[in-house]
Amino acid sequence: MAGGGLVLCGALLALAAGPAKAPAPVPRFRRVDIALSCSYVGEDVRGLLRAFGSSSSEHPATLVLRGISVRDDGNLDDLTEYKGPQENPDSSSPIVFEASAQLVSIPHAESLLHADCDGEEVNCEISPYSSQQASKGPCRTSWFMATLQLSSGISITLVLRAPHCGSQEKEHDATLHPKLRIPMRKEGTVLTTVEFQSSSHNTSLHTHLGGSVTLDCHFALAPSSSLSSLEWRRQHQGSGRSLFRYQVGSTGPTVQPKVHVDVAELLGSGDASLSLQGVSVEDEGMYICLVSTPLHQAQHIIQLHVAEPPRVHVIPAVVSFERDVKTTLMCIIAGYYPLDVSVSWTQKTPEDDMEIPLSNTHLSSHRQSQDGTYSITSYLSISSDTARAPATYSCHVSHMTLAEPISVSAHLKVPEQTGSEGLVGSFIATILFIAVLFIALRRRAGKPKPEQLLRASE
């Protein structure tokens, strides 16, 4: 939740109901505090109990991002300042982490601030961060990692540094947090600074075959830190492969075909995004962006889904058959990915108010082409004994890539008198015509002529 979030939502609603205002030519910015409800997960939970799905050792916590610069659109006046705990915490009290972002900017700050108003959920988890190098030194500096996941797909990782202890005398005199056993402020909060942040716009992406896609990954470091390396890996069905690796100080990156990372942008602005060209089915999988410094590592996981809609044809498109004859319609569904597809048939005649589902169908086995896409054929048998012409037979195909099913139809025509029936009819008509003509001629030939009648009378 964000400080003053409920009041801010009311202000946004009031603005939406009023007249439209011209945007300010130059955006204004304002520093605010953003308070997020989190869970603190200790080392024992992450290392042992959590493997068995247990959450009993998770502890309530609050992450307060102090002095975050956000765009001021005129609706931030009603934000309330975050107030910490009013009494000294005990071991059961929520742990309050105050994080100063003066050295490293917080990405997607507006999304975090307006999460309540936008109906987004923010999943925040804080855990101790330890590495062999980070734990060295007489002060035994404490490090924490905050992982923020928004329901819209944005992921943010913050590496927090707690105040180092100083001398042993100062550590002995300091007030220690009852659960973390590190120095805390008199207000009962743990003051930290953001030393390293990384983020990604998406945790899941969908793309089509042959297209291009960019997997977003950005980071920022405190001036005292520096980038050591960047690596992109792909994992799918139990196998992993390194796609891109760049070690600072090396002659150049190690890169696989079809992938690209702009090294100049990587070193200049912290843009570690990977571009993938000519996407194929083999490119589907889990992509891991791993950013490393001399002390820390942060990673973001992006699931890439490849999908291709089916092409549907019905053969033949027009049917006209004689009596006592059966015919088969074929609905050919090709070029789709992933595998799952649903096929159904319906019939509709002029007398029907709606389409009637048909069951006298069967499917072929799935076939996979060289590009990894699938095809299948559905067969519908039609008998002249039961079919009523004219009629329309439709093949309906559903697939995850389709907002609504594809429907392709074949038309059953009223049979015409052609072929043998037409020849027999013409032959009979000809015979009848010849017979009638022959009888008429014979009758005419049997009658005496007028000249013969005159001679006979003489």
C-alpha cells in the first residue's frame, strides 16, 4: 500500500469526473514516501522450511521508500506522511525497513505509489542477503534484498544496506533490533540505503513465429559500486544454455545467433535488455537476466511463450450428391502452436433456428511440421439418407491464440438431374417422340389420295 493511497484515489476519481485540463508543458516532480506491506523471510526459512512450503517463520514487515521522486500531476496534495511505530518494537512487532534512495533511483515509482488506485497487488518480500565478499570486514555489514512483484508483471529487486556497526564499543552501546539484532533507530525502525536495483517490465511475454521480441532488464548502481558482468540464460524442459555473456574489461561479449544486447547502452544507462530476432518454437522457455557486481547479484526471470494461430480449410466447399451415396467433409487445421486445439461441427438448414451440433466425426492424429507447428484433420461423414439439402456444415476451431473460434463452412446443394438420370430421361423422351411420329406417318400413308378417289368414281 502507498502512503495516502486512499485519499489519492478519491482525488483521481474527482479529476476524471470534471472537465479535461490541458497538460502542463513541463512535468513537475515531487518527493514522496511509499510504504509497502511486506513479509520478512529469514535465512532459516529460505534455506530449509520454505522448501517444504512452510510460511510459519515469515514475519510481517513494512518497507518505507523515503524521498522517492514521482511525477506530480496535481493530485498529490492529499498524500499523508508515513508515521512509524509509536512504541518500541518487540520480537513479534512488524519489522520496519526505511530505505533511502538518494544514491539509486527507484524504478516504476509511480506504479508503486498508485497501486491501490489502479487495482494492482504488490507482493513484497524482504530477506537477508549474504555473500562471502559482502560479509567480510570488521563491521559485518548487514545486507537485505527486497523483491517487489506487481500483478501487472513489473518486477523490482532492491539490495539494501543496513548501517554498519562501527567500532565494538558503538555496537555495544547501540540499540539492537529485537529480531534482527542489528542497530535500529530510536523510532524502532531499521535505516537502510538502496545500493543496487534491477527491474523488468514483464515476467511473461507472448510472441508469434518469425517475429521480434525484446526482453526488458534494467539496473542502477550506487557510485561506490560497479558492474562486473551480465549474463542471459535460457532454460526449457530441464536444459539450460547461455545466450549472452559480457564480462567488464573483456574484449567483447559471447553471444549466440539471433540475440543482441547493446553493450554501449548496458554500460551507459544500465539497459541490459535482450532482443531476439526471428522467433521460432525452439526459442520458447524461461529467460534469466543475471546482473552481477563485485558484491551482489540480482536476477529477473521472464517466461517467453511462442504462439501461432491455426489456418483452417474445409474440403470440399460445395457438396451435391445422389441418393444412397455417402460423402466426407475434411476440416484441415494447420500451422498452430501450442498443441491444444478444439474442433467441432454443426449443421444448419433454412428450417433451423440455430446450428445443430454433430457427433458423427473423428480426428486424425497430430502431425508436427519442421517449424515445430502442428496440424490435424477432422472428418465429418454425410449420408444422403439423413442429409437435408440445402444445408450448411460448419467446422469450428478454438485455440489459445484466438479471441473467438474460427468457423469455416461447406454447403450442401439440392441435387440436380444430371448424369445417368438425365440421359435415361432424354432417351425415353426420344423413343416416345419417334414412336408417335412413326404412327402418324403410317396412318397418313394408309389413307387414299384425292386423285385415287376421283378415278374410282369414274
